[in-house]
Amino acid sequence: MSIVKEDLKLDINRIVFIGRTYNEYIKMFDLSPKDLINKNVLDCAGGACSFTAHANKLGIQSTACDIAYYHHVNDLERKGLADIGHTMKHMKEAKENYVWDYFQDIDALREERNRALKDCVDDIRTNPHHYQAVTLPLLPFKDKQFDMSISAHLLFMYSDRLNYQFHLKSIKELIRVTKKEIRIFPLTDLYGHKYNQLSQLIKDLKEDIHLIEEVKVPYEFQKNANAMLVIKLK
């Protein structure tokens, strides 16, 4: 997933382009694909994930947005392959920080990450209109354009370098472009610690929403990362 700052638009070396598969998304966000048929879904930030590629083939109208999409798809593919290789080299040292249920071992993890990358870049080449370059906390979409917005491994995950105001403004922007519901996964940072300003964030968002709650999901790879924030809109 990509770190989001204005000065990173042209610096691909500082963007981590690794993604999750469609099936991981279904579990991470506890989604019911049948309920999303003909619905408009925003994946923010989509990175190298393959949700949009598969969702559109299944009748879900999905758009992915990310700062990474300012770069050419060939550059993103090369960067993604390098990032996967680099990550897997260090995975053995960090193996104890993960739950090895969904993935049998590191080889299975590598295969899944490569599959997500391939499906994503292939779809960018075939359906570039499904992928929108953005720089959070602003989004170039209309008010209430999407029925649901989902956001994985960006908000909360990089709280050591993305401050509270960035989180608050980004979520308020997701609220602006979404009709019904927003799901954000996980609630932890890179070290498995729960976002320490989550209570304040919930308080500051309450005026703009109908309901906000933490919900456990049937997916845990990084230890303690097994819950999402669900925001239901008015």
C-alpha cells in the first residue's frame, strides 16, 4: 500500500506497491459479494490489490484509487515485483508476528502477493478507467458517488508518519463520497498496536454519521489485525 504525501507523486522508490487478492478482501472486510452486485464500490487506497479487477467481472462496479497510479503501469509492475521479493527475504525474521492460518507458509504468501499484483496490473492495462490517481486527503469524486467505500492497510497502519488530521480529513472525505457504508481494515499499525487515537477519531466523526463501530472479521494475518472500523452513514 502507498504512503500518501504530495511530494511522493513522482518518487516511485518511496511507494510500496504490494497488494491483497480479491479473496483476502472478502474476508478482511467480511463482504457478501452477492449484496454488492450492481453497487458502486470505492477501494481507497487500492495499491496492487486485485479486488477491483475481479469485482467488475462479477457485476460489482468497483473503482480503485491510489497515489501509485500516477506512475506508468510498467513501472508499477517492476516496483511490485521488487517489493514482493524484498518483503519475502525479510519475512523469516518477522514470521512470529503473523498468524499462519490463511497462508500455509512464506511460499504460499509469495504466490498470493504475486497473483494480486499480476491481476491488478493486467486490469490497469485493460481497464484503466477503473483506476484513479489521487492524493489523499482529497478525492476527485462526486458527493455520494459510491454505495460503499473500503480502505485497507493505509489508515491507522502508517500512523507513525500520517498524523491525526490526515486520518480525520481522509475519513471525512470518504464520508463525503459514500452513500451508505465505509469499512476500514485493520485498526492496527505496522507493529500490531491498535491506533491510539481511535476513540478521539470516533468522537470527532459522530456528527457526520449514523453509526460507527469496531467489528471482528474472519481474517487475521498480522497478529492483532483482525478487526475493521464500520461507519454507517445517515
